[in-house]
Amino acid sequence: MISVKFVLILFIMMLMSFPFIPFLMHKWSLNRNNVFFALLIILMTIPFSIIASYSYERINNEDLYDSHDD
């Protein structure tokens, strides 16, 4: 099951990458290359969001274990 944090981080990453797409559209005329770059930017956010959510879960778990040791 996909966690809510994962979806939220993915959504934020996609919103962060979105301003680059109009910039590419403005710089060059609409062609196959431009669409490829826009899709590449969106696809590149997915692995970053997976890493971010995984590291966030690990940090939370470590804090939980530290509190139990005391």
C-alpha cells in the first residue's frame, strides 16, 4: 500500500518541477524534443520522492527506537 506521505512528497516534487515545463515551451518551439524533456523532468521526480519518503520513515523509526532505549 502506498503511504500518504509518499503521495504527498510525489505531488510536491511534481509541483516543483512544473515551472520548468513552460520555460522549455517558451525557449523552443513545440517539438518532440521539448515534450521529451518535460516528461523526463516529471519522471525524474519519482525516484527522488521514493528516496525522500524512505529516508523520512527511517529517521522516524530511529527516533522511536532511541526513545525506547532511555
